[in-house]
Amino acid sequence: MSPPSVEPRLLRAFLAVADELHFTRAAARLYVAQQALSRDIRRLERELGVELFGRTTRQVTLTADGTRLLPYARRVVEAQDELLAAFARPAPEGTPLLVDVNSPGLVHERVLARARELAPETELMARYESGLTHAAAELLAGRIDVSFGRFAGLDPAVRERLDQQPMRYEPMAVVLPEEHPLAALDEVPLGRLAGERIYAGAGNPRTPEWTDLARQLFAGRGIEIAPPAPLAIGEEEFRRIMAKYRNPVLTGVDFPAMPGSVLRPLVDPVPLSPVSLVWRKGRKHPGIEALRAAAAVLAEENGWLKRPEGAWIPATDALIMMSLG
């Protein structure tokens, strides 16, 4: 009897369920339908001749065989990723590189502009995806090539399939209605936000990494995350939504000016939003190298990777930002 032949795709499905112990969340991680994920798990169990998960209406648990499979599955998946990266072919000459700069007016556009100067023969096309969680799905699907954002805020299984280069510790700020009592200050101490409800993208499926960062920052400070509000696109919509809901908005210091509001840096301590350049693992293109060089040059020129003394940043983010990418 010949040994079973196991596709790495099935092992990826197994690892997602093993990490989440929840089929719906695991399917979301892999960007597949839950039924398709369940079929893959059943197929893997048939091919190995074992039961990998105990399932009830309330919970999913690893069996002894499932626990035994874990280290083998991780090694196989890691080896496949390394193989694919080693033999990835560069893009055909002249292929445009699609670069998600998140939204207009951010420093990501400066990185794109500098990369165009460094590689004028390479076509770099801007896209506006608004949120790294959403952009990561587009990266993995091959619909965009590069994005920017908080890498630590992505699911670990998604991070495993992406590469990143730390680019910036962006100080965080708050956008206030012009008549807000704190708008008269040049800087807003975090302690002065106690009792406020701050909008931080709650309910926006494109930006949960930002909401998570806000939740960690607000914890223990008496600051609430404001409930979901309609996503405002453009200056006039932002003004209208700000006037209607009246909640301050958490953002970075480079957020473009909006009518009817003021932007104030946060201090005591200065909270940092970590930003990385992110692309699909194994993706090769001269434009990626130009973007990496541009990001490194601008970071050096502007001190983007120097952390202010006493600044706030989650421990996981700090570790990722200290990596070489």
C-alpha cells in the first residue's frame, strides 16, 4: 500500500483550523468559504486515516493525532513557502506594479514618488484600498502588489504569506471638531481624552488592525471606542459625518486637513502607529526594489524609524518593527 500524498493546501487549511479552533474564523483567515474549508479538512482526514478534530455544536478541539500532525504540517508549509520564494520568476519586463497608498494625502505617496525617481523606466501605478487587512487579501489574490500599514495587526497566517520592511513609527493624533474644548490645545495629552468616545474604524471590515491598535491604546485610560459610523470618502462627507456624530477621530499626524476640524498630536506618552511596506512573499519586480530603497532613504532622511523616548507601542509591534524585513 502506497503512503498517502498530502497537498500543502490541505495542511494550510488544517493549520488555520488548529490555530483558531473555529471553522468560520479559519475560513476568513484563508479567504475561502467555510464549506470548502470543511471539505478540505475531511479530505485530509481521509488521506491520513485519522480524525484530526473533535467537533461539537459548541467547540472544536484538536485530537491526539491532530496535535501530533501540527509540527509536521508547519514544517511542510514553511518549506513550500521557501521553495516558491526561491524559484519565483520576476515579472515580465514592462509589467506595471500596483501600489496601494491607502488614501490620498499620506506619506505613502512620497515613497511612491521617490521610487518613481529611482526607477523612471518602471511603471508604478497608485491604488487606494484603505486598510491593510483589506489590502492583504488583495495582495494574496494578486490584484495589487504592494501596500503600507500595521503588519502586526494582520492574522499570523496571513503574515506568513507576506514580506514586509519596517518604514515608519508614525505619531498618532486626534481629529477634533473645531469647537471641541480640546481643540484649543496645541497637543492633547492622552489623559485628557478620558471619558471621550473616539472613532477608530469600529465596524469597518477594511481596517480592523487600526481598531485593534486603538483598543490597546485606550485600555485602562477611560477612553471608549465610538460605535460604527458610515465610512466617509472625501472632504465633504468627512465634514458632514463629523458634524453629525461629533466624535473625535483617531488618526496619524499626517492625516490631511479636513474642513470643520483640527488635528492635534497626542502626547504623554506619544502613541506610535507602526507602518511597514508590505508585499506578497516571493513577488519579484524591479518596482518593489525601488519602493524598498525609497522607503529606506526617506526613513533615514526624516528619522521615521527613530522612536521618541517613552513612546507607546504594543510589544508585538515593537518586535516586528525591529526585524529586518
